[in-house]
Amino acid sequence: MLTSAHAGIVVVGHPLAPALSKEQAAAIFLGRSTALTPLDQSDSSPIRAAFYRKVAGRDLAQVKAIWSRLLFSGKGQAPRELANAAEVKKTVAANPKAVGYIDKAAVDDSIKVLLDLD
């Protein structure tokens, strides 16, 4: 169940990064595309589960299973996990190839919204 605190989730990137479609974002975060480097929020963060439900229609157990297969086969590396939205913003602002997700309310001028999931 989505909480109102995380109803507005956006995929964010460097100010020069191109906009993404929902399909492109899902491919990046599920290891089917290496166009950008995905960043996850903490495993215990409620926004993480809400993000994967919205972008890929999957729960966290399904996402972990996908990444386990990719890691085992040597075909991918799971997204780097960051502690919170502030860390995601700082990392994507400094790296044009990084992409993450945060609550829409946390967006500022240091980053660009690449996809609004609402």
C-alpha cells in the first residue's frame, strides 16, 4: 500500500540527462539496460517498494530475484544502495550517468526530473 508520504515518486538524474520513459526506467533498474547507472534507496525505505511497484509492477522479492539471476550469471551489477534522498540527489547531481528515485517533494535545482511516476 502506498503511503501519502511517497505518493509522488520521480526518477531523477543529472541536469543534462535525457528524459526517460517508464519502460526505459524499468529496464535500467531491472538490469536490462546499461544506458545509465541506477541508484537504489535503502532496502528498508518505504519509497523503494513503492518505486518498483510503480515503475515495473514488481514487489521487492521479485526485484531481488531478478538481480540475483543477473549477478549469478555475471550479466549485471545490482544498483548501488544509498541511505536517503539527499544522498541520491548529491550522487546524480555529480554524475551524468547516474539515475535514482526520490519523493517529488525533495526535488531541487541540483537535479532534473527524468520521469514522473504519477
